[in-house]
Amino acid sequence: MTLIKSKTFVLTSLMILLALFGVAVGGTVHKVGDSSGWTMMGVNYEAWASSRTFQVGDSLVFEYSNGFHDVTEVTHNDFELCEPSKPLARYQTGSDTISLTKPGYQNFICGIPGHCHIGQKLQILVLPASLGPVAAPVPGPVRSPVSNGPQYQMAPPPTLHSAAATSSVWNGCSYFLLSLFILV
């Protein structure tokens, strides 16, 4: 009986650890253009990107008609010029998933002539991976030469909920619930 309780405890502990690990490593999947997908009409990709936070470990999903579009990853300069002739990578399946593996800017255009100039281009800033919310620095006094006493400048509060954090928490919870289902 003690052996069974001991095995159950170890198994339960491992499942909880797995669930917590899932919270730490889960990335967000961003469908580019949401329901419109990767197209040259009706989507402002600059506005779309500015409403999201991208981190290492996330991925982009480009869905499009591969007879009419492609996804071409380019340098910043080629992004500005809408120049697809020297791609860093080219995707043409119509349903491409691109993993974000390093921090920094990534630039994507449609390589079909004229599409990028109409607005079918996407630039994102990928942030380093995060294991959770980061506390804001403690504000210190700011002194000015004409001041009679210390003045304080407050930093904005940290954003505790992002799409990436929500997705990661959901992934961890789903692992935990799955492990409970397996135990029963």
C-alpha cells in the first residue's frame, strides 16, 4: 500500500512539474492578418503587428493562395525597397509556419511584383523569450538644479497579461488537465 502511494506521489509530482514546464515554454501562434490571412487587400499589417507582442518561441502562420502570393523574408533595406530578389528565405506552400528563433526585427514581403508596394509587407520586432512578467524597476529620486527637494518619476506599471502569457498559461493548464485525466 505504501509503495502504491509513493508511486502515485512521484507520478503526480512529475505531472505537476510537466504542467509547470509547459507554462514556461509555450509560445503564441500568430495568424498573420487574422481571418483575412496574407493578402494584399483589406489588411493593414503595420497596425496588425503593432497590436501584438512577439517573442522568441512564438510562431507566425501565413495563410494565402499560393498561386497568387508568397512569403519572402528579406533584410530591412529590401523591406523598405520592396525588393524580393535576394531573399533570406522564401515560402510558397500557402500555409507556412515560421518559428521565431532569435530576437530582433524580421521583415516579410510578398515577392509577387507590385504586392509589397500595395502594402503586403510585415515587419515585426521579436523580443527575447520571457518566463513571466518582469517587475518594473523601483523609481529613484530625480534631482534638478532648480529643485528644492527630490522629485520622483514613476515608471508605468508592467503589463501582466499579454497574448503570449495567456497562451503559455493555457498550454500549461492543458498539460495539467491532460495529466489528471491520465491519472484517473
